[in-house]
Amino acid sequence: MTESDVLSSLATCLDPNTGRDFIKDKSIKRVAIDGSDVAVEVVVGYPAKSQYDALRQVVSQHLRSLAGIGKVTVTVSHKVVSHAVQRGVKLKPGIKNIIAVASGKGGVGKSTTAVNLALALAAEGANIGILDADIYGPSQPQMLGITGRPESADGKTLEPMEAHGIQAMSIGFLIDTDTPMVWRGPMVTQALEQLLSDTNWRDLDYLVIDMPPGTGDIQLTLSQKVPVTGAVIVTTPQEIAVIDARKGLKMFDKVGIPIVGIVENMSTHVCSNCGHVEPIFGEGGGKAMCRDYNVPFLGALPLEGSIREQADSGRPTVVADPDGKVAAIYREIARKVAIFIAQKSEDHTAKFPSIKVVN
């Protein structure tokens, strides 16, 4: 048996999460052969701590079908790298990938989705940060249960706040809760750029940006100046929400930011007394939008009081009820987002040396 035999076999072994073979995904990093014994190192490009055992089993069972195979040892890990962003926009130091979570209108659960997406990625082993870009209505401090002010070691940059294993920054950390932000668009965009660039993000695999609702000057400026790897659109099934979500999708498309997919929030209501399921905001709005624009449907979340209660208490669903059905949906959405990004082209700009012309 040779290394070529093992690699040829793995070319027909599919990763159950991506649906692609491990060779095509360049996930096989090492093959060691000792007589009839084989050791394989698998490194997937997306955070997958909960999937290690399943991936190990898939590869082991596949290799055991080889003739003359002896002991099979499979190690599984993950490594997240930087991926391509809009043309003309450079990556930010300390951040490999930026995920924008957006909606065309407010009130569709975008911030709740953003924080649970961030926590789900962190639960899978990724280094995560979240930036609350909603200057007029910052909600992440409340949802993460963070109080106090961020520190500054040098008087110029801010240290991110931390909760539940993720780094966070929000204008809400710098102002009183009841203070309204009576600012015009240019001041808001400048403040957001400073929050992003002047925060000492520490080796993030993903920074989740909780975008403000709408498609105005703030959103467009951010889309043009912030290196976004992909955007997640949040909507409800209601047609009036889908109409605005379509506008948000088209905005990202115009500035060259890939749409990772659509999340349909408040998809159905489950009665807490009898368990009756009712689509009170209509049905199929998110899936219809996916079909129209040929983008992935990431998942549907129910309208449940517990999701709101947990976010209000500073312990979002993925942390408060990690083994529950809703947390499982968030984790599945997070895995789809990470896999989408992993299959994008890598960003190699940091590897090119800077060229200096000296007389």
C-alpha cells in the first residue's frame, strides 16, 4: 500500500458537512504508512469541534475498505484562514474574516441572530469577535450582559470587552444607556470605522458585524470601506420584510460582497400551552428570496419567547440552552456560514512583500 493508494481512496470520501471530497477541499495534510498501518491528518477549513468524532469515523471507515489495511489512525482539527474581500479594500490587522449580518428593516431579530451566530462559531472552536455597528440603537452590551467601559493601554486604542468567550465592541460601552446618539451620517460612519480600526482585536478567525437596519449612507459606506468576506441577510417570512431584505441583498451585490445566505427568523410560532405550530408572519418568504437570487437558505428560526428572554438577560440561546433545539439551529446556520467562507478564494495579500523604490 502506498500514499497514492490512500489519497486515491480519499478522493471518493465525502465530508458530510460540505458534500465535497477531502482531497478537493485540500483537507488531507499528512499521510503516514507503516507496513499495513495508516495514519491520516485531516484539517478542515471551518470550525468543527462538535464534528471531529463524526469526521474521524467517516474517514476511518472509508479507509478500512482498502485491501490489506491494518490499523487506521485519523486525527481531525480545523484551521481558519483569511479569504478574499471586495476589491480595493485591505484586511484589518488581527481579523481573518468579517461577516456582516444585515437586514433591510428593523425588528426582524437581526441582532439576536448576529450574537447567536457569533456564539455558535465560538462553540465550534473559532476565535470570535462581534462589532455592534448600530450606533443609534446598540443592543449587544445588553445581549452579552457586559457592563463597564473598555480600557486603553496606550490612550489611542481600545481593548475589546469580553463575554462568553468572545470579544466585543460597541458604542454602547462608551455612552450611558439613556443617551441618544444625535449624529448625522458622516459622524456615524467615522465612529464605526474607529470602533473597527482602533480596537485591539486579538487574532480573530471571524468578526461578526451587527449592521444597522436599512440600506442608507451608513450601510453603503461600511460596505465600501470595511473588508467584508460575506453577508448574512436576516428576514421574517412576511412579505413587507422580504421586500426590504431584497434591497439589502442588492446593496451588497452592487459593492461585490458575496451573500452567504438568508436566515428566516420568526418563521413559525409554537404555542407554549398546546404546542400548535402557526406561521403567523406567513410562509416561504425567505426560501422564495433564495430561489429568486440563487443564494443558500441557511435556516429558519421559530418565534419563541425564550429566545427574547435569554437575549435580554445577557445569556443568548446558544449559551443559555446549548443542547436545545433552537441552539442546534443556530449551530447549523453557523456551520453553513463557515463552510461557505472556507470554500471561497483565500486572501494572499499579506504574503506579498511590500516593494520600496530607493534612489
